[in-house]
Amino acid sequence: MTQRDFLSSGPAPFDTAREVVPVVDFGGQTAQLICRRARDAGVYSVLVAPSITPEQMLAMRPKGIILSGGPSSVYDKGAPTIDPRIFDLGVPVLGICYGLQIAAHLLGGKVSPGDHREFGRAHIGIADRSDLFASIPDKTTVWMSHGDQVVDSANARFEVLASTPTCPFAAVRSVTNSRRFYGVQFHPEVTHTPHGKEILQNFLFNICGYKSTWRMSDFALTAAERIKKQVGKSHVVCGLSGGVDSSVVAALLHKAIGSQLTCVFVDTGLLRKGERELVESTFRDHFQMDLRVIDAEKEFLGDLAGIVDPQEKRRRIGHRFIDVFKQTSRDIKDAHFLAQGTLYPDVIESGHGHAGQSAGIKLHHNVGGLPAELGFQLVEPLRELFKDEVRKLGEVLGLPDQFIWRHPFPGPGLAVRVLGEVTKAKLDVLRDCDEIVLEEIISANLYRQTSQVFAVLLPVQSVGVMGDGRTYDSVVAVRAVETQDFMSADWSRLPHEVLATISSRIINEVRGVNRVVYDISSKPPATIEWE
């Protein structure tokens, strides 16, 4: 197995001259959050598969190793595991949740279902504040999400660092001549653990000895070199939508390979108002990129006719995109690569984690929905990044703020915001509603305070009264969320007067809508998009 096999994609995204902390991905939904917290602290981090060997791990010259959480029990058939020799490399190891459990299991401890399943906030008492919990209060709140837990650690030689009334081994340490293991049953990487940032930094800086030297500018340089190495002298086709992800991809590719890049903008008929005109004027006129605009509304709407299942919508849209790119690439000499703005949340929500254990939440049109015979090799330079990291990269690349801070727009477009069957008439109604929502959010100076705001056309109708007459028209939902990483999000507490203006304008200005509702669901348990 090479480094390419056990890293996320493409050539290795690190060099051995740079400090790196490997995070072993056991399939937890927050595995990449661990990487992000390390990067925020200035330590470059990458996900690696549980199948990594000790020799491959040492080749990365790690000063520390982190084991992520995961959905499995250590006793499940096929549960992900790791070579136990990794604990004796002389490198500090931190196990988080399942990472603690698998370590205990491999080192001779006992793991079993706890008497109390713990999901949510818990209060722990800290018994030892000498290293991992340095400067942390004696009693603090953490975020638990587990059913199993360590129940006997004598053979594993664990010392208890912290506990809760129902979890005696909430945090442990095992230090021998060759081993320096630390484990926590809770999740320090999530924002619900108030001192989680400090706990991770204690591990990285005080225990492992990392320095805070990594910056997004380093990623930009490394990613550009990776792109050059991957594509050689071939041409790259980039699907450009005008959203922040594809815009940053285009800017990064343009920086790396210049004239070897051709951007393709597909007018699917599923776009917001004015989207096509904005992309053409910005990237063709301002950035002077080679931009091809393809009008494919008829084809996309034809594919979606009669389709109500959201997963099938995404599959059909993904397949049509590839067909369009294939057809377009025939006129582009030496076009062998397709660039996509795939982000890590897309990958993890589609169930494509390293361990193969991640729950598939929804199918993203650019992850797993692509046909087997693509005809292109993929270039996905943002695959390891979260949305906020992409914005930082955009700043490094010099993109204007209007693109860097633009709210995300789903790859399948308005098809996943028209619930049920998609028709041109429904799309036109939704476009008008969405435009009003964004106008009022911008007018109230709330655009930068929110992370994503949009309208959804629901597949129901309701009775109303207009002009003393009965109506039976459509219902529109308004969705506004705040988030840092889009893996979790909270609904925005928009001022009532702003919501009232949005509702009044939609009902009065958009024919066919007589009711507006506001979505107050957080993620989880809901997703940000409705489909």
C-alpha cells in the first residue's frame, strides 16, 4: 500500500518536511472535525485509514497520532481496527470515543455496553490536571455520544484522568517505556465541549510538541503543486457554478495550470435568478478565463420529469452533468481531467469515509452518484476542506468578497428545493420567492451573519383568503442557518420584522403562494437542505 492508497485522494497532501498529525478515521461523522481543530491550531492534519501500517505511519514523521470516533462496537463483525504495534511507536496517541474503546480492546482492557447510554452534554470531574487537562477546570461539561464504554482497564494499565457518575473511564492515560496513550470517551472536537479546543491543544503542543506553523497559504501552494503533478500537460475541464466552492476551485486551477484550464458553466434550468449572467460577466470578462456556457435546461428537466425521490433526482442530475461534460470536452484538446468542488462534508455525508463505516445521510451528485465509466480522471483539490477553510483559501487566492462570502448553493440546484416533482412552473415560482428572501436578508444587513438562507417550495397547498375570496395555493418554507463547518448547524433567530416583510412580499408579489412558514430545525437531526 502506498501513501496514495491510504490518504483521501490523489498524491499525498503532505511532505515529510512538514509537521503533520495523522487522524485515523474509524468512520465517525465528526472525524474530519478533529483535523479541522488541529489545522485551526496551526498543525497540519490528514485523515488516514485504519489499515495503515506502523511503517507507513512512521514515514509521515508524526509527533502524535489521533484515533477518531466511529459508529461501530469493537465486538461487531467487521468493526474497523488498527495494528496494535502503532501504540508502541514511542509517539503519543489520543483515542476519542471509539478510538479509546478500540485501544482498550487491543491493549487488554474490557469494553461493553454501558449501563447508561450517553448522548449529549455530561458533567465530568477531572482527577489529574497535569498534562491533557492542564488549565481545565476541575469540573466541566463535555459532549458524549456512545453506547459502549471501557469497564475494566487493569490489563491495559490505564490511569483514570476524569470520570462521570455513569462513565468511570471518561478520560485515561497509559504511559510505559514504549507507550504514551491518552483516551477520552467524549468528543473534544465538537463545539458542545466548551474546553475541547484546549484539551486538543494540550495534546498537540504540551504532550506531542507540535509547533503552530501551518497556514492556509501552505495548503494553496501544496495543492497547486499536486494539481500540476496530477494533470501534467493535459487539459482540465472545471464545472463552474458561480458558488464559492467551484469559484475557489477555478481560481486554484487557474493559478496552478493557467491556460490548461477550461471552465464549463451548465445552465441546467435549476439555477437562481441572474446566475448565468453573473458567472459570464465575472469569469469571462473579469478573470478572462476560457469559459464555455452550455444551455441544457431541456435535457435536465426532461430527466427529472415525474421523479419525486430526492436520491434519484441527485443521481439523474449527476449523470446528466457528466454527459454534458463529455460532449463539451470533445472540442477541448487533451481534456482528460474533470475538476469538482467536492468538500469533505459531501464525502462524509455520502458514506465515503476511510473506514467504510460512515452512515450515508444523503447522496451528493458529485460523490458516489457518478457513473462508473466517467471518461475523465477527477481533480478534487478541496476534498479535504470544510466550507470555512474554502473561504480562507479563496482569500489567499485573491477572489473578491462577493464570491468568497456567497452562501452555498447545492450542486443539484433548485431541484432539491422543489420538493416532489420538478417542473419549470414550480421553478419559476421558487426563483421569485428566493430572490425576495435574499433581497430582504441583504437589506437587513444579515447576509454575513447567516451561513445559508433560502426558500423551499413544499409539495402541499393550503387554504387562504385573498380579496375576500378563497385561495388554495402553494406553501413556501424559509430556511436560515448559522454554522462554522456545515456538518452541524443551528437555525437563525431572524428578527420578526424581517420575517414579516419576507412573508408579506412573497404572498403579495408571487402568484400562486398564499402561506409562508419558517423552518426552526437544527442539524442534526435535520439536514440543512430539505432533500
